[in-house]
Amino acid sequence: PYKYHLLNLSKNDKVKLTADEIYRELSKKEEVLYNDRQDISPGEKLAEADLIGLPYRLVVSDKTHGQLEFKKRNENKTQLRNLKELF
């Protein structure tokens, strides 16, 4: 089963490359569901992530500046982290 839900909330090519890199690195060690669809809004992606309910949500966007937003399903707070901090 998937442990991480990775969401790319940007249409920016640089952010997409960052999200793709995070997916490649993280999927070497864990099962990752990666939502990089461009045909739905960021709000729809976040709502779907909440409905699916995986243990950890990771968000990459224009606002994260090369890091990712980390959120545990059972907590309300989010944190900015880099990939190395996940392990």
C-alpha cells in the first residue's frame, strides 16, 4: 500500500522537475502515489488527497521553493521539509 501522497500543485516546469525528482528518490524506498495531473485545480488535488487518506501528504508548489510541504494525516499542521528529512 501507498505510504506517501505526492502532489504537484504547480504548472511551472521547474517545480514539475523538482516534484519528479522527489518522486524518483522517494519511490526507491517507499510506495508513493504521485498526482501530477494538470487538468484539475490544486484544491481538487488536495480534496482528493484527503479523501484517499494516505498516512503522509507531500506538496510541491511555487510556494515551497525546492522543498516540500509535509503533513501527517492525523495532524492539522504542515511543515516545510527537504527530502533528506523524510528518512
